[in-house]
Amino acid sequence: MNWGHSIILSFLLFGALIFTMVVISMNQDLNLVDGDYYNQELEYQDQIERIKNYSALTARPELTYISSTKNCVLKFPDPLLQSTITGKVHFFRPSDAAMDKKYTMNGQVTNGFLFDVIDLPPGLWLVKVTWTMNNMEYYFEKNITL
């Protein structure tokens, strides 16, 4: 084989490599943090206010994972008991948005709220808790490992 054929062969192999890389990259699944991230960015000042309201609480709710029963418990402290609460708890999986799970909270708090997470796969989860109580909104996050 002469030099001309070797150069043409190397260009063809390089082109095949680039084509293969383009096909592989086009077939990759891209998980964004959230599909509506633009709208969430526009409403972020409201989120900052929720976080400030949570920080101003003297007694804050606690989220704990009970591994023996595969449950998460959102326990509200005594000063917040007997309050009517509406809100959401979002179990967010950073590695795969398809695994996310959302729960709603609605009603009067006696001890707290119990969330069954037995169907969630093990790994790192970011739990985002948003609730409204006495016409004020609150928000906090906590990382848990199931």
C-alpha cells in the first residue's frame, strides 16, 4: 500500500469515528434538573421568601428516614401542631428525573406526616418540602440516602 492510500484510509477512519461519536451523543438521555427550569427561575424570588420564612421559625420541622419500616416522617414541633397545613413533598432523584415522586400534605397536623418510600430505589434523594401555614409559605430541603 502506498502513502496515498494510507492517507485516504486514515481520513475515512477519522470520519467514521466522528460519525460514530455523533450518533452515540445524539442517543444519550439528558436529565435536566427540571423541565420547567425557566419558569422556576422567574419565580425564584418567591422561593427566597419561603426559605427566609423557614429560617425565621424558632421551631422547625424535621424530616427523618426510618430504614426499618422504609418510611420518611415529617415531624412538626409542638408550636406548629394543630395548625392547618397544605403543601408538597418532592422526593427528587438527581440522577434520574423519571424516579421522582411527589406527595401532598393537606390537613391539620397532629404529630406529622408519614410517607411510604418502599417503592423508591436506594440511593441519594433530595427531599424538597414546601408548605403553607397561616397564609405564609415555607420551604426547606434535605438530602437523604435510602
